[in-house]
Amino acid sequence: MKKLLVVGLMMSGFAFGQIKQDTLDKEYKLEIAPKKEKKQKPNPLSKKGQVFVFYGWNRGAFSNSDIHFTGNGYDFQLNNVQARDKPTKFGIVYIDPSWFTVTQYNFRLGYFIKDNLALVLGIDHMKYVMKQDQTVDFSGTISDPKYAGMVQNGQVNLADTQFLTFEHTDGLNYENLGLEKYRNLIHKKNIDLVWSYGAGIGVMFPKSNIKLFGNERSDRFHVAGMGTDLRTSLNMVFWKNWMIRAEAKAGYINMWDIKTTLNNKPDKARQDFVFGQVLAGIGYTFNTKKYN
């Protein structure tokens, strides 16, 4: 009996000692386990995976251009044609979604493919209007004696709208894809100032309003050519998300297939010119990754 008691005490002591040792090991492991670092929410317009959307309005300017017209019975060029943009008078049209295409507007959707580098899809809805009150140099031939007679001493006065009206007002649509580099200039608690620069390329998809020689006016969307641009912007971001953007850009447009008649006749025009644009508007930026 005495021997059994001794053996029992020895076994209980061993078990108690093992439990105590396991407990100490666990406590030790808990004490030395490294703390999980809390992820900091990154600055806006800076990290891979961030996204922004933007909507704004623009003013544009265009260099003089030579416009070449070809069709049944004519093949001629008007040289150094002047044009301007056509801003809409400020009013409710600028904030009414049902009328947004009336204004000269811009849309951007950007995704950061790398830190500080964004791929940006853009729509620039500019408007181009040939100045009607101008006399331009003419070269080429017109078979119709009525319109050939409007050419005097190698020039034609466009103030007479019977000869030509020429607009891309619905509009001079530049659908583009660009790369933009971003750099944070000021970082405060609730405000960031971010500078960007980049370049883009895209297609021209105008809805041209053209009336030539009294023909029925051409007024339809059509892929007419291509464009390219250089751009820079300043972005003021409030509370990490809301953005005010001001941008300037300069570019080159070449349209070699402008439809000049409403039907499917081979009549067309071509032109190329340099453009400048300033724009401003509001946007929203957000992270696609979660941060504690």
C-alpha cells in the first residue's frame, strides 16, 4: 500500500510539473509574439490599386487649318481656316444630367497600375466652329458654276453660308487613353495637393454639322481620325476622397474622313490642326484595397 502511494505521488507530481511547464511555454510564446502592425491608409492618388473618377468642363482653342473637300464634281482646298470653340452660357444646363452633352465637358476614369502611375480613360467633348465671317484662299476645282462663281481671285468669302457651314459641335469628341505620373506636393491632415503630368492618344469620334453647296446637312457620329496630347494637372483632394482638378493640355488632331453629306456618298473632307484646352471640375478618389 505504501509503495502504491509513493508511485501515485510521483506520477501526480510529474503530471503537475508537465502542465506547469506547458503553461509557462504558452505564456512565454504569447509574450514574445510580435505585434501586428496597423496598416496606414495611403495618401490619395499615390498607390497601386487606387481609382478616381472625374467630371468637368473645358474651353478650347484651335490653330488655323487647311480643309480639303472631295466629292462628285469638286476637289478643292480652303487654306488657313479659322475656328473657335462654342461654350454654353452658364446656367442649370451645367448641373442637369439630362443636358450634360450640351456643354463642353470632360470625363476621366483612372486606375493606378503602379505606385504614382495611373492609366486613364478619357472623353474630351470639345466643340469646333468655323468662323463664318472670313475670306480664305481657295485652290482646286468646282464643276457647279453657281459655287465656282463664288470664288473670286483665288479666294472665297465664307460669310455667304450658301457655300459652306462647318462645325464639330456635337462635338469634336476625343476618346483617349493616357498614362499619368503623380507626385504629392502638400500632405496635411485633411488636404492633399497632387501634381500630375502625362500623355494620351485616341480616336476622333465627332458628330459634324456640315452643309456644303446646299446639300442636306451631315449630322452623324463617325470615327474620323486620331489625336494625341500632352497634359498636366493640379489636384486638390479633401478628406482623402473628394477632388477638385484643374488641367491643361495641348495636342494634335488629324481627321482624314469627315463626312460632309448625310447619305453614303463618297463626299468627305480632311483637316489637321493643333489644339489647346483648359478644364476644371470635381472628382472622387478611393482605394480598392482595405486598410485598418
